Amino acid sequence: MISDLLQAIINSAASCDLPIVIIGGLALPAYNIARSTLDLDICIYVKNQEDLNEFINNLKKGEITTIQAPKINHNLFTVFGKGGEAEIWLQPCDTFHWDEKMINRIQNFYSNVHVLAVEDYILTKLARSDRSSTDINDILQILIANTKTIDWEYLIYRLKWVDLENEFSEVLKGFKSDLANNFRSISNDILDKFNNKN
């Protein structure tokens, strides 16, 4: 069930004609992964300060506030209201900004809510400055759940774009911890695809 806060943010973005992209754990169902999360991480693609100001004013009309003074060159700001809080990101990750390829690959999730392409979402998990074991586990699960649909050429292009090929190789070693061999054929297939495209 969608929270009142998330719905208010979605409505505010829609009234400004801003694409809203769900990121973080909230986006995992779009990639066939079930994991509960209480965090609301939302990204908007905003091109200038005027559009950002309009979005913030629309949030206020919906009784959503921020104690910050968000600027177009900030990474994110926090909003409060409707019994919760959310982080509104102005870029998809703390390590990199939007680019045209990423924008063109955004996929509709529901209503006017979008998610990143699976390859770009993997990149946001991998590139996090505070990457955790949960992020690594999410990457492995996403690879397994989406093995037939991942565009490996695009993923490797993205890994090179942020110089994370070695980190990705290290994450793939997590498949070796599958002691029961539950995903052995899938993990071998993923490793082969990565090695053949790299």
C-alpha cells in the first residue's frame, strides 16, 4: 500500500510535470525482488532551480515541508509530513549525475512513477559511498532475478563509466558462497556473460 507521504510527493511531481523515479529499497519490487524497507528514497529529474522551487512549493501545498533550502546543485534534501519523512534526490546516486542514456532508459513502474533501468539501478547500489552488505546482496539477487533481461553491453559500459569493473567482479565472487549450489547454473551463466562482454 502506498503511503500518504509518497502519494503527496508523486502528486507534487506530477503537477510540475517532473519525472519521479523510485530508488533505494522501495524500487526492488520493480526488479522482481521482495524486501521490505521503511526508507523512502525518491529521485526527481529537474533541470533548473525554477522547476525545483515549483516542486518544493507544491510539496508545501500538500503539507510536506523541508527545513533545508534545496539548490539544483545539491545531491538531496529531506522532506517531512503525513507522518513520515523521505529523501528527495536530485541525482540517481551520490556518486554520479543524470545523463541522457540513463534518462532514456527509465522505465514506467506504475502511474507517473518510474524506476531506473535494471543496469543503472545495479550501478547505484554498487557506486554508493556507503555500500553495505545489504547492497551487495541486493545486486546478487537482482542479477539472478533478471539474468535473462540484463543488457550486458550497457551494464559494462556503465561500470566503465564510473570505473567500477573491479568492484563488480568482487561482488560476483559472492556467488561462490552459494554452498548449497541453489543458483549454481544461473551464477555460472552470469559470470560467463560478464567475462565474455568485458
